[in-house]
Amino acid sequence: MSTQDTASPQRPPVKLKAADMKTVLERAELSPDAQTIAAGCPDVPAAIDALTRAGLVTDAARVVAHALPKREAVWWACMCARATEPAPPPADAEALTAAESWVRKPEEPNRRQAMAKAEAAGFRTPEAWAAIGAFWSGGSMAPEGQPVVPPGDHLTGLAVAGAVSLAAVRKHPEKADATLRAFLASALDIAGGGAGRIAPMV
């Protein structure tokens, strides 16, 4: 993401996961039409492009959620949340801040703080689900001091897909398609090393 943006994680450009396209597509739980289209694509970026051109933007967003590396995926969820609610209620704002803090510094205290803030927000909003995505990125889902219960590798993508879907219908559900297209442009910017900022949609 962009080194010009001090709020975003300082990393070199990343690529969408191409290692195991089959796994990404299975985790994305695509609609039947999307499965058919994606099956004919050579890699993840081609699948995203084909799905978007076919108007299956919800499916394309699910693919992105599972294809981006976990930090970038959570950052993308944060950008989508910010674009659709510039001034969230305090509990949601704290969940969003916690998610972004984990992205900038993916350490155990920040990961657990993200879940605490998601719980305080009631697990209902894009901000909360972005924070859950951070918590599910690794470590253990059990309380500290308890036997380790590692999260499934697909769970961050699942949380991010949920955050993005909720954000897309939050303000103008009738414009969800256009909103998701703007979100997808953000994701591709993040994958290319940008900050993925999205103009406010209010």
C-alpha cells in the first residue's frame, strides 16, 4: 500500500493470491453462474475481471476477500466501512480503529483488542466485521491462558466478505452494484500497493 499514506500499512505492492485458485474459489461460495465463469479463468485476477464484466460483482467481491493477503483484506474492509459511514457511532468507530491498528501493527495485543471492540459493537456492522477479520487472522480463538484453538485459514476472508457486503448496502442499497464496483477498484489498488481510499458515499 502507498508509502504516501501514513495511515496505511507500509508494505511493498502485493499480488492477489494465485497459489491455489481452486481453494480461493471454493471459499468464496460463489453462485452457480459465477462458478461457471470463474472455472474458465486461468487465475484469480482473471476471475475477478470476468465476474465483474458479467455483472456478478457480489461474487467478485467474495473472491477478492479470500484472495487478498489477510492484512490487505482487513484494510480493504476498513476502507469500505469508512467510505459508507464517515462518522460511525462510538462503538463502531472503536472497532474500526482497532482493526486498522492491527493492520498497521499485527501483534497479539492488537489482534485481541480487535475482537474486544467487535464484541462491544455487537457484531452487526462493517466496522465490527473488519475487526473480527483481524482477530481471525491467526493466533488462538480461545481466551488467553487456555489451550490454543487456531482459527480456520478461511475465516478472515469470510469476515471481510461480510464487512464488504454490509457496507455495500448500508447507505444506498439500491446502488449496491455501483458501490461494489467502487469497492473492487479499491481492492485492486490495494493489491497493487496503493492505499485503496474510496470517496465518501453519503
